[in-house]
Amino acid sequence: MRASHKQRGFVAAMLHRLSGIALAVFLPLHFLALATALNGANALDSFLALTREPLVQALEWCIVVALALHLTLGLRVLAVEFFDFREKTLAALSACAAAVVAIGLVLALNLS
Amino acid sequence: MSDVLAVDVWRGAENGQFQAFTLPRRQHQTVLDVVTEIQREHDSTLSYRFACRVGMCGSCAMVVNGRPRWTCRTRVNEVVSGDERLRLEPLRNFTVVKDLAVEMTQFFDKWKAAHGFFEPGTAPEQDFAVVPPQTKERQAADAGIECIGCGVCYSACDVVAWDRDYLGPAALNRAWTLVNDVRDRGQAERLKAVSHDNGCQACHTHMNCTNFCPKAIAPTYAIAGLKRVLFRRALRSA
Amino acid sequence: MLFVAQRTTAFILAVAVAAHLATILFAVRGGLTAAQILARTHGNVAFALFYAIFVLAVAVHAPIGLRNIVREWTAWRGRSLDFALILFSALLLVLGLRAVVAVCS
């Protein structure tokens, strides 16, 4: 393993990148699911019955976490690039990301 | 502290293998001391670079236990504890010439490609330029001008590893110092030279360059500066 | 250029995603059914506008991000890649706006 992989910036960038890929894959499916409402509320409801499956709930939680991750790490990039943020306080940002992920976690658990 | 130091040194070029050596361990050894001792006492066919040996020239940069650093400024005790082995490799992202020496041409070609040179313009000033050192531009330039082109940042950069055409942190850092040079007359061409798929936009803020630079320069922030200038210019022309 | 478009939509999405996360978490905690959600969104111009802009921003932001990843991690680049990504962008746009119509009209 190259030393650079242990650097925090690399870890942040990889999480950002992988969560982005996950979201890009998820979104078309999300749009298709929503569009079942074209056939009325019942159609959407019966589709949503799927989401009470534990496996599906777990995946939904993953996607919410991916979204929160991608958002917070994206904010880090925007802060460094546009607001000349000097990243000695990466620790603070990681804490932020962790907080958001935790929130996503706790609230997403209310899905059931 | 153990009496002996076990060292694995890369031999060959792109294809090659590690050769093991055993040396006496001394208290204040630097990695450059180790390499020199190997070449003088053990295997005179070993190729490596150094010049000043006091942390001024950057010639001795190589990868030490996975991290790119200056060997003259790296104490063995910093990187090896107990019976750990010392592992020496040539800089990453460069073509290996032989053993620990790499081909630097592409690195400096990219400096030129990024317009990392001063452009006086067709009608240079006749008198001295007055540039107060505390101005924002001069401070931004001063933060990056100490670069001596050692290649450590370039070796550490993941984007260079993924895309050999990426201009790289050193070239872009130099471009930024010149973007902030109020005497320079080549800004338009320079900005064009750094704003393409292989220019500042390819930086993903991993910050390896900033973490490893032995002169505490922060190419990440220089590149961020270039991105901001680019962005403002694009919005203005829209 | 692509970089400017990506960062601009990033700013837009930062706001939109935060709003969307809040909305969805509110709806989920409230235990709203599909019928109840649709009752609130049907004919709601504000929601429609918000989500239409959201979809547009995503259709720009995601393909450009993917372009970087593909160019760096695979050997694929050039016209064919750009074309494939334009197709993906169109897919997101079409499916996305269709979903907006489904939920908001």
C-alpha cells in the first residue's frame, strides 16, 4: 500500500467519490420508483410496500448516509477551493461529517 | 537500539527487484548516509542522486518506507523503529532511470506547459517595479516561491499516478506564484495553460502534496487559487 | 466549461440536498403514506419548481463527476465517453422530470 493512502485527504476523497458513484447508480432507480405515482397513489403505495423489507431498509439507510457523506465532503472541497479554507481543522470537518452521518443514521432508523 | 540496520534498496529500472543490505546502525544516521555507505562500502554499482546533503537542493528525494522525502533530512530513527527494515525506492510517478535515480524531464516540461515562467511582455518597464511585500498578491506569491523543484509533491500526487498528463502540484504552484506577480504580462496565456482537463481542475484536494512538501509549501491552496481565478473569469465572460 | 458547471451545480445542490433531506426525514418521522405525501405535492407549483431545478442540477453535476472518475480510473476517454455521459445526463433529466410530473402535477 502506498503511503498516500493513509493520508486523511485521500480517505475523504475516496469516500466522496464512492458515495458519488453510489448516488449516480441509485438516482435513476429513485426516479423510476417515484414515477409509479403516475398510475395513482395506490401504485406508489404498493411499490413502497417493498420498502418495509429489512434488506431494502438497510439499503435505503446506506443511500441516505451516502448522500450525507457526499454533501459534507463536497462542502469540504468547496470550502478549500472557494473560501480559501486552510485545512488544519480537518478534524473539525471530520467531526461534522460524522455528526451528519450519525443524524442520518438515527433518523433513518425511524424508517420502520 | 539494535546494532544493525536492514535495508532493502530498489535495483533496476521499471522492472527490477529489491536488494538487501545490512549496515551498522549509528545514532544520528540519515538515510542519505545509509545510501552513501551502501554505494561506497557494499555495492559500487548502486545509482542515486544527491548534491548539497544539507536540505537545500532537493536532489536526494526518494521514497523512504512508502513516503517521498529528502534522504539528507530524514534521520533513520524517524522512519525505523526496533527491527523494522528500511525500504528505499525511487520517486513514484517518474520514469526510473536506474535504481534510485529518476528521469525528471517530464516534470520540468510540465512547468513550461503550465507557463511557470515570467513573461515581461513586449514593452517591459523602464524603471523598477514597486511591489509592496504586504499586498495580498505578493503574500500569495511569496507563500509558494521557495519551491526548488525536488519532485516530492509530484511523487505523492494520486492524480498524477492516475493520469500522467496531469500538470501536477509543482507546476501549478509555480503558475500561481506568477499569476500573483503584478509585473507579469502573460496572464491570459497562463490561465489558458492551466485550465483544461489536465490542469488545475484535475486536482481533487487529496492534499498529499501539501502534506509531504519538505518546504511547507501548500500546492493545494495554490491550485485552489487558480480554480477561483478561473471561475471568476468564466462567470465574467458569461 | 465543465469545471465551472460542476462547481456551480454543487452550490445549488448543497442547498437543495439539505432541503430535501430535511423534507424527507420530516415526512418519514411523521409516518406519512404515499397518498398523504402526494396530497401535499399535487398541484404544488413551489415543489414542482424546486424539484425541477434539483433534477436539472443533478443532470449536470453527476455526469461530470463520473467523467473524472472514468478518465482517471479507466482507459476510456475522448468523444465516445463524452457522448455516453451526455446520454446518461439525458436519462437523468427525462426520468427525473417524469418523476416530478408524477409527484407534483
